[in-house]
Amino acid sequence: MALCGAGRRVYMKLFTGANYSSFSASNEMNLIKQLRERTSAPIKDVKAALVDSNWDIDAAQRELRKRGIVLASKKSSRTASEGLLALAQNDHKTALIELNCETDFIARNDIFQHLALSLANQALLLPNSSSFNFGPQSLEEMKLNLQHPKINGETTVQNAITEVAAIMGENVKLRRGYVMPAPSNGLVSTYLHTSPQPGLGRIAGILSLEVDGGKTQVDALQRVGSELAMHVVAAKPVFLTKELVSLDALENEREILKSQAEASGKSQMAIDKMVEGRLRKYFEDVVLMDQKFVMNDTMKVKAVLDNLSKEVGSSVRIVSFLRMEVGEGIARQETDASEAVAQAA
């Protein structure tokens, strides 16, 4: 049995020479293995911490955490455009968060994935009865109870993220989140694309379906709702209806289409018709209700809802929807060949 803590130090003082060397050769490797399994830290860092702590494994683990926190703070300015989306649901709401890291390799790590799912479940506790976006500051000071073999116990959300960043050796950050309440008569449907395990993915689509007159034909609602959530991921709608298209977006698109039409050299009347025709195509591209359904492009999403309403015997409508993708809007740093060679050297 391996000795550790105070007993290990006493043993080292009592035994010297060949007896001590024989003991240390086997037990030092065992302590290195144990601490590596506990922390997932690099072997050279594990050994250095044990040496500095006189081979007290608990003290060495604390030392690694201290060093890791410093290391994590130094990495916090580095671009983190990879990662995962994590989804959690209960009877009242659905929460979606984006947890970022620097490489896809870390996103596949089970500690990183455990943290992402834990943060999504934590977001369900945020007090609000309507849909809302939230930033990392909304969760940072909340208590989080992690239950992973290599990182467990109660801590704050911010400390948990910092500790995982230290273990992973990369910048890890909670970027954003979204909470959507379940309608009183209806449900929230979700779809996760490129999912390594339930509740995780790289692209998410969620939407709220409401039924007039109460919940009927729940199976039909769930079936079509899942298909519509998948449609949101594939078709990338921006607005729910034409009426909700912002004036700025509409005017910007109209100006672009007008410039393109004027380049044809046709009359003003022809140009106006060209602009209006292309605006209809614009609505089909960005308005959910006007898009062609990805499961059956012979009908639009509006027709899908009309058919669902007939099936359940009550009017069904989409209250809100959201599409989120890992890393969208983050400027990814490009590394040229000469820089890559320099880093390798």
C-alpha cells in the first residue's frame, strides 16, 4: 500500500540508503500515477509538484491547483472559438449555454463535457419567466456541485471554469446562454447537431410551440417540433414572420438589390419590379414561416404548421425560436506557416 501525507514523510526520515531507494522507486511512480489520475495534469508537472511537496500527494494536488489557476489566468486572453453547446430541460424551461475552449481536442474531453452539462443545468435555476439571453456574469457566483471523478465538490461556477482551464491547459470560458420557458399549452422542441453525447452539440435549434385550447396529440407536437428544430439548424432563419423583419435589415437589403438591378441598365420600372421580386426571395431565405421545409421542399413551414393544426384539432403556432452555433461571431486567429514553424522550434 502506498504511503502518503505525514506518514510518508516520517517513513522517508526513518529509512535511508538502499532500503529508502528501494521504497521510493516503486512508491514514487505509484504516487505520480495516482496524482495524474486525480488531476489529468502533465506527468512532468505532477512529478515537480510531488517533489516540491515532499511527496505528500494531497499537498501536491493543492499545489497543482494553485499553479493551474495562475496558468489559466495567463491563457485567458487567447482566442477560444471551439467548444460545445449544452442543453438542459425541465417541465418549465429549456436552457442552452456555449462553453468555449481553444481546440476541438479539449471539447472531446469528458471533464470539459461534464462541466458544460453542469452549467446548462445551472442555467435552469435562473429566475425569469420569459425568454432571455444571458452572459457569463449571470452564473459566475452561483454555487455548482460537480460530480466527476477528477473534479468534484461544491464551488462557484467561475472557480469551476478556472479549474477546468487549468486541467485542460487551455483558455476555457462560458460565453453566453439562452433560456426559453415552456408555454402553458404546448412544448419546447430541440435539436442538437454533431452531438457527442445527449445534451451536447455544436449547433442547436430550439423552438416553442403553443396550441390553442390546451395540449392535444402530444406525440404529433413532439414529432413535428423536432423536425422544425432540425429545420432551424439547417435553414438558418433570422426572423419568425415578415412583419418581424427589422426596418434596418429590410432597407439594407433593398439598397443592395437596387444597386444590383441598376447595373442591368434597364428602365426604372423594370428595376423596381426586379427589386420587389428579389425581396420575395430574401423573405424566403430569412423568414422562418416563408422558408421551404427542409424535410419536404414542396411546402413551406407555414403549411407544415397548418397541417399540424388540422392533425391535433387546434391552432398551433411558433412562439419563438433560436439557432446557436459554437464560435459564431468569434474572429479565429490565423497562423501563417512561418509562425507555425517558429512555434514548433
